[in-house]
Amino acid sequence: MSRLNAGSRHRVRFTLNDEPIEGEAEPRLLLTDFLRHVLGMTGTHVGCEHGVCGACTVEIDGVPARACLTLAVQVEGARVRTVEGLAPEPGKLSVLQDAFRRHHALQCGFCTPGILMSLDNFLRNHPRPNEAAVREHLAGHLCRCTGYVTIVNAALDAAAKLRQTGHA
Amino acid sequence: MKPAAFDYIRAETLAEVHAALAAEGGRARVIAGGQTLLPMLSMRLARPDVVVDIMRLPELGGISLEDASIRVGAAVRQAELLAWPPLAEQQPLLAAVLPWVGHAQTRSRGTVCGSIAHADPSAELPLALLALGGTVELSSKRRRRNVVAADFFTGLMTTARVDDELIDAVRFPCRQKGHGYAFREFGRRHGDFAIVACAAIIHDGGVTFAVAGVADRPVARDYPALEDGALDDALDALAWELEARDDLHASARFRRDLVRRMGRETIDEARRCRA
């Protein structure tokens, strides 16, 4: 058993986008703030901070999760992926990211990192989704610009492309 | 919105959890998936001195079939139960209810027992546990005990669990031959909290009907096999009995109407599903 005292900072270690990483956190620090303020990884956005808007969605141990509904100390030893881990190399977009650009699936871009992380995971587990399934998955995200139509189109297009190429 | 400061205990054994809860009592909160506790911490509706993380205890994981029930351990996430292959065969009501619990992005972390522990009056899992006549397994340093769902939910987000107790598991009775099960929910958007949710179980003695989202806790009633008119009268009486209130999301009158109409639809669907 370990007891981490309220007033002190404690070392947290986990895997972030396939790289081991560590930083210090008080027990009350949210994973969103740990990523952004401690590690400087500002790709994960903070919207409502109570799990409703989906902007902070990341992947924890292979499943999509709200970073704002997670304490940094809870991910000790976990595998975390953020939007910074999506692009295969600098200057090159993933299939899903590229589909977002071609379909104009974002305007202000605030909700985009969370939606990308959700859909990236969804398309890996559901290679042949229909529109209803994509929309149901998107129900966990708020976008106030697009009306979602372009996001759905991008997701379905990316799914088709991923089936052709066989990888992300 | 940031949580107030608290100590964090990463427990590795049940004895450690029991000791921490015995020592801290009401100053401690258990965290499992955290999908309800974190918003409460961030909004400072909960300000515990100590948060006890139970997710590293292997004995709290696992879904098993025991005594004609599905036993779901405290560390089992909602998505895990939804993906459990025998679920629809063993308990169709649970299979119908789970896709309505939060969103995919919260079911991935939120636990079944956590939802039961929180006892939100509009939550689907407490409704299912009550409708099915399930059981909550509690343990503490002092004792182990099982509490039936009808005695567990005691009021608005209030349960029979006392401060030093941990919910080890919940048990949902398996489907019974010849019974029919149905669930319906009305909300503004899929994934929102239910404005009204209904569960119905048809059996030889009649129907067990349960409602969430109206009273301060889920409420279940047993009706004998009634004629259609008498059934509608019973649902109307129940709609008034639940003392619905107006709030931001819906009027009391609308809620009563949902109990009458959606309630009847749920019962009719359960009749059709009777196998």
C-alpha cells in the first residue's frame, strides 16, 4: 500500500505515446493538468472539466477516457496516448487526421483532439462502422461549430481508407 | 474547478481497504473508475480527506456466474460487463440497460459497483438491480453482509452502506425461463441522464415494474396479472405516488406522463419478449 500525502508532490510514472515519462503531482491533480502544465503537452484540451464535453479525451490502457475524470496518480504504470501520438511522423498526418482536414471536420478545433482520440480508438475496434454507430460514439463529444455532419463524413471516409491500407 | 486536497491511498489488499475505511470513516471516499467521484471532487460537492483507490486489487475484478446470479466485482468496468459474451443470454435486462449508461468514453472507466454506490435517482444500473431483485455484497473490518437492492437504496444518493464498508460486488439474478424483460429510457440526448427510465419483468405472477428519474431513488412495484385498463390505472396511481417535481429538464407533469405511457410500452415489450 502507498499513501500519498495531500500537501506534497509525488512522482508519477507511466508510458505516454510509447515513451516512458515521469513527473510530480499532488494527489488532487487531474490528468488534464498533469499533461498540460507538468509535461507541457497542450494537445489535450480542457473544456467543461466534469466529463461532459469530451475535449480532454485520451486513451488509457487502450480505451478512450476523459483525462479530466482521472487523477494523475491513478495512471501510475498505465499506457496513455494523447493527440500528440497520432501523427506517424512530424509533418505527416494520420489517415483520420487527414480525413478531418479534407472534410473540414473542424472549425475552431477546440473539440478536435478529444474527438480524434475517441474515433482513432473506435475505428481500430470497429473497422466497418455505419453512420449510426459513428454518431452514437460521437454522442460523448460536444462540437459547437460543425453540426457533426463533416465529422461523421470524415470518420466514415477514414474507416474506408483504413480498410484499404490495412493500417492506421 | 479543481478538487480540494486529499491523501491518496493506493490499496493492494482488501485488508488495507478495510483498515483505511475503519480508520477514516466518513472522511474517506473509495475511488474505482472515478467517473462520478471526479466531477463531485472537482465541483467540491465531495471533500474527502482521503481517497482510497481499489482498482489494483485482483480479487475485486471478475464477472462470474454464482447461484443463478451474475456476480460483478467492484473493479469491473461498465464496458467490461457490456462486452461479456454471455451477458444477453444470462440477463437481457442488463444487456439492454448498459448501452444507456453514460457514454462509451465513460463506460470504459466507470464501474458497475461505482454506479450502484453513487445511487443517482436517474441512473440505469440501480434501476436494473432493483427491478431484478439483486443484492449488494458489503464488507468491512467488522463483518460481511449482503443487502437486497430494495433495502440498499434509501434516498437521494443515499444507501445502506455505512462509512467503514466497501461494496465488494453486486449480484444481478440471471434470466429465468418464461420471463420477459424490457427497458426504455427517455432523455434529451443519448447518454444524458434519464428524465425517466423504466424496466419491466413479466413473470407468472404478473409484472415487476421499476422507474428511475422521478422519485428520490429507483422505485419498484409488483402488480398481479391485470387487465389492460386496470394496469393503466395502476401506472397512473404510481405516477402520482412518486411525487415528481419540476426541474430544468422536465416538468412533473411530463414525468408523470412518461411513467404512464412509456411504462405501458415497456410492459408491453416485456410481454412480447417473454420466452
